[in-house]
Amino acid sequence: MSQKNCFIGQSGGPTVAINASLAGVVAQCKKEGYEHIYGMINGIKGLLEDHYIDLGELFKDEESIENLKATPAMYLGSCRFKLPTINLAEGTYEKLFKKFEDMHITDVFYIGGNDSMDTVAKLSTYAKTVNSSIRFIGIPKTIDNDLMGTDHTPGFGSAAKYVASSMLEIFYDSAIYKLNAVTIVEIMGRNAGWLTAASALARENGATVPDLIYLPEVPFDTEKFLEDIREKFKEKSSIIIAVSEGIKDANGQYLDQDSKYTKKDAFGHVLHSGTGKVLETIVYKEFRCKVRSIELNVLQRCAMHIASKNDIEESFEIGQFAVTSALNNETGIMIVSKRESDMPYKVHYETMDVLKVANLEHKIPVEWINDAHNDITPALHDYLYPLIQGEMAIKYTNGIPTYLDITHLKNNIVKE
Amino acid sequence: MSQKNCFIGQSGGPTVAINASLAGVVAQCKKEGYEHIYGMINGIKGLLEDHYIDLGELFKDEESIENLKATPAMYLGSCRFKLPTINLAEGTYEKLFKKFEDMHITDVFYIGGNDSMDTVAKLSTYAKTVNSSIRFIGIPKTIDNDLMGTDHTPGFGSAAKYVASSMLEIFYDSAIYKLNAVTIVEIMGRNAGWLTAASALARENGATVPDLIYLPEVPFDTEKFLEDIREKFKEKSSIIIAVSEGIKDANGQYLDQDSKYTKKDAFGHVLHSGTGKVLETIVYKEFRCKVRSIELNVLQRCAMHIASKNDIEESFEIGQFAVTSALNNETGIMIVSKRESDMPYKVHYETMDVLKVANLEHKIPVEWINDAHNDITPALHDYLYPLIQGEMAIKYTNGIPTYLDITHLKNNIVKE
């Protein structure tokens, strides 16, 4: 049997489950007898600069792999580099493939979101044109849960658990006063409201929170929003609202479009951070009551200490399944999960043509949003519920969580 | 032996340890054979409206007391009501004391911060003037750690643990890109920087975060701040800064004084929420790099799921000690903790005249801040370290933490 060598890369924004997928790939590669398991430092961009490490050397025992599994964000670092179109930058592809051939690479595993799947699609397309047998496998991750073709994405369940638990704790925090108050919790999700919808799971044990949920899949109407609050004030004094950062009006205009904080990322996506503040002002002007906006911010994607066990275990399994798929000679694919049943919760994994995934967005179906457009339906609840179940046994040292050291990385870079 | 009956109230802003102190009072009162253990609903303000419940009835077994101990915020609800000066509102005091006498109250325990200790001071002073034998005991709580006379305040250690752990997770989140970036984390603390200082505990296991710490105890100089960042950029690309919401310039002016989000609470204190955003703009203008500000917001005071065991256990013990002190016929006092040693960590409890506490603020001594005014000293580290140690075994149900139901409270109000 011929030698097997692979590259693994991580790309896009962080989640707490990406290292679990990395751990799954490493563990399975070791099991399958891979000679070299290389990790790109800062994704494909780092590889172009010869920055990579030997993961096989760094993860020799089961304990180190378990520690990797329980470390948030990206052990290998990330990049927001979009591989140029093939015919515009053939030199870049030639350089990459020469490196792959020189190092006898048989497989490339790339863990990321939508934009990373675009990279997998381009590399596997190029491989066909040059008759390369290297296999390119995409492993999904994103807290936004907005990838097509998969039941849900690794990293989403943990972010959802953080959102639901934080919403519950905000409910306790807000319940203490007997005065009219509105708390607006701004949750990540550019065009897909999955994470905002997950705030409804805070109700599981009886807490009546959130009172209202606004999702980017349906137009946001400010008058209707104020009317919703007015109605809620008839029943109670403290109102808590979950709102997606990406809500848009009927003209498709983001609420914080004109905010001075509006920024764009390397892909030209607007980075929202003002929706909660904009709503805070609107609510205060109307009701002159106590109003507070809370932006869950990056904590929702990096809070490993409250990760979902289901999410982390699946992310690991998906990493393992990626290796098995490569050895089945698949390429240009992404690993997807398919749900067999909600209760008991059961999923299995399949592969899917990455071209059917890249650059598409999976949003909440409108039938999973209530008619008043201010809450979710039971069907969406049943979909979300299993994804946040189970807790990781995070180790604490000196009073804080124990995560794998990532500061040593720069010293371990292998130079050719 | 004569009958013993008490009232317990909670007041001020929430922490995750206030219910542990309430649980301590209830547990000790039961042990000491109190006939009735009443809880004021929404503090002294609720009591004036005859809103109270019978805690002895609600907490009959050890399990229910354990559940109370592990529930964040205030089981009894809070108020931000400042008791008027005695000679201006004698009627209010007469009304309260008539109620106490009618109900054969022997002791009143009031759990709160600075303003609540003011209430204890006034009630015990009034008691003397009318020759009442009712004892008034203050039990401290505040995430700000700014009460005089005590080594530290219940609730602070848990908030500090949340801040340090979140800072660590933000470090992992920010470390993934190789580009110049500044992350500003805004932490609660109006005039005292204890909680911001606690962010330094994120370094315990090797993470190099935060890079810079700015505290309200020393003047904030924008030029020096930019120079500090410039220096850090020479060593690294991703800089994380911990900043107190209450930093002030050399003229004592808050940075967000003119922010449109500036609000005041019932006591006239400015509620800060713009410091991080103000700095974000300043840094962006100077460096034109990626800048993000993160406001930890109320999560730092309500995140029971990552509470410090030392904090919760001490808060419970302080509740118990309050009852013992009352039975020693003390009144007009607050329970304080005195540290015997840092390592091994050892504290004991004492009582202190509440007049020496009320309306004073305990700030970080300047000698515990480094000369450059951008970090803490080892002495402050050693003070903070023990306070975040230990983890609570929080129960999860349906994927979210299990806390005691507080929604039923309004139905349990005892009407006279």
C-alpha cells in the first residue's frame, strides 16, 4: 500500500468545535496509517508562505488529542483569504500543487464555512484539470448554521447552548426589579437567524424568556416591533428581546446600515454591531423606560466552557468521517450530517458535492417562524433542542479553563 | 426562650452569590429555631407595600436550600429605593417598625451593596431612638468589590472568574488571524477597578492576555494609551486590552461622559456603557487596523454557570455568620471577611459598624497598580487569585443550567 500524507487547514471565523474536527482528522489519519499529518498555519494563505507544522509529531497520544478537542477557536490559526479564480491566478494553483506533489500529499482536509468550501471547490476543480489524484475534502464549521446540504453545522450547537444559557441568566438578572424595562439581546447571524432562534431554548426549564424574537429571514417592521412591546407590557414589566444582528427592513436595508460602527470584512460582508444600540434608542424614545442592549459578541463563538457535548462529539466524528471518505477516493466533497429523528436524536454522515454548497446560504424556512414574525414554531424548537444537549467535562486549572497552549505555534513552524 | 422571627431582604444590583447568602441565613435560622423566616419581596420597598413571603415554608429541606444557593441574581427580587433621612420621613420609619412589632420580628437581615448598608445604618439608628430591640444586620454583596472594611465582597469572586475565563476565551478567539488587531474588553466597575484587574487571572495557565489593563483608580491619558498600543505592536499583532467602564481623564471626566448612551440610575450614578466604543473609535483613527470592542455587560454578574466555589461557599457562610451575630445581640453591623493568608488561602468573619461602611468606596490601592499604569502588580495578583478558585457542580437540565424557579414568586406573596 502506498504512502499517505495529508494537509489539514482551518479557515474562517472561530467556533469552539473546529479543533474537535481537527482532532477527529488527526485521530483517524493515525488509525489509517498516514505517514505525515501536516497542519497549515493560517490556512491556505499560510501554506503559500510555507507555514505548516507536523501534527503527527505534536499529537502522539490520546490525551493530547482529547485536549485539542476541548480547546476553542483554531489551533492552526485561520485566514480570510479567498483563493482567486483559477484562470486569473494559475500561478498560485501551480505553486500549491507543486508543493503538494513535492511532499507526496494524497489528501487535503479543509475545515471552514462557506468561503472555505469555495476554496475546496476551486482546488478540486483545478486538480481535475491537471489530472492530479489529490483528494480535497471540506469539513463544515460555522456558528451561523447557514451551510446548505447539512442538517446543521459543527460549532452551531455549542454557540446555541451559550446563547440559550446566557439568555436564561439575563432573565434572572432582569427579573429583580419591578419597573418597566426592555432588554435587547443582539445575537450573531448575518442573514440566517438560527442562533437567535436558539435563544428560545432558554425556556426549557420554565423561564419565560425571550419574550420576543426577531429574525433576519422576515422583514423587520419598527412599528410592529413597538406594538409587540406595547402588548407585552400589558402582561409584564420586564421584557427581554432576542434580535439577530442582521435584521433588515422591507427594503432589505440593515437597521445599522448607517451606523458609524459599520465595517466590512475581507469578503465585503457588512460586519454588524449596531442593531441592538439602534433598537435601544428606538425603544427608549417610544416608552421612556429603562432600556439596555446586550451584544453577546464573540463570546458566543468562543465559550468552550459551556460547549454542547453533542456538538463536540459530532464535530470529532465528522473529522474522522472525512478521512474515511478520502480513503474511499472521494474528492470535491463536504461532509454533511443527515438527521434520522429528533427524539431520540439520531444523525448519520454523508458526503455532498462541494459545488452544491459553496457560496449558498441556508436560512430558516419561513414556515418555522410564527405568523406574527416575533417567535419560532414548535417544529423549529424540535430541530434545535437536541443540538445543545450534553456538557463537556472541561478541566479547570488555577480557577480558569484549561485549554491547549497555542502561543508556542509560531516556534513550531516547519520551514522547508 | 422567647420566639425569634426575622425578615430577610435583598437590594441593589444582582450577583450570582446573593442567593447563597440568603440560603445561609435561612439555613442558620432554621438551625437556631426561628419561628418565622420572612423574605421581603423587592427589598424594603416591597415590605412597605406588604409584599413578603414565608421562606421557612418554601425551603423545608436541604435540597431546596442547595438549589437556592446555586441560583443567580435575587430570589426575593430587589429594589433601588433609598430610605429617606429619618427626620424627613419619620412616618415611613414608624410604619416599618409597627409592622416589625406586629409580626414580632427580632432580626432584619439585609443583603446588598453600599446603598443597602445605608438602609441598615438608618434602620439601626432609628431603632436606638425608639428603644427598639430589633437587630439590623447588613450582609455585603457586590461584584464591584468596593465595600470598605471587608477583605472582599460576596459575588466579586464569581464575577472575577467569569471575567478571567471570558478574557481567556477572547484570547483564543482573537489569536487566529495574522493581522494587526486591537480588541477592547469593557468591564464593569464604576470607580473601583477590581473586576477589570481580575482579567489578569486569564494569564494563569500561560495565555498572554490581557496585554494592557486600564483602571479607574489612576487617570487615563489617551496619548499614553496610544503609545502603549504602539509599543505592543512591536512585539505582536493581536492586542487585547482590559478597560474599566469608569476610566476618567486627569480632570476626572469619564471618557463616555458625552456619549449619547449615558444614563443615570436612581441614585444619580452615571451608568457607563460607552467607554469601549469611545476607545474603539480612538484606536481606529490612530492605527486604521481591525478594532473591536466587547462589553461584558450584565453577563459578568449573572453567569452562575461559571461561579467561583470559594465565593459561593463564603457567601453562604457569611449568611450563617449574620444569624450568629444577631443572636450575640449585635446590631447596626455588617459582616466582613478578614484574610489570614493568601497561600494557603484562609479567611475568617467578623462584624463591623455599618456606619463605617455605608457610602464609602473601597478602591484599588495605587501601589497595587504598576508604575506605567497599564497593568497590576504581583501583590494584587496574589490578592485576587484565591477568590476565583473552585467550580460549582451546576446541574444541567435539557441542555441549560437548572436554576430555582422565580416566576412563581408573585403568586406566593403573603397579604396581611
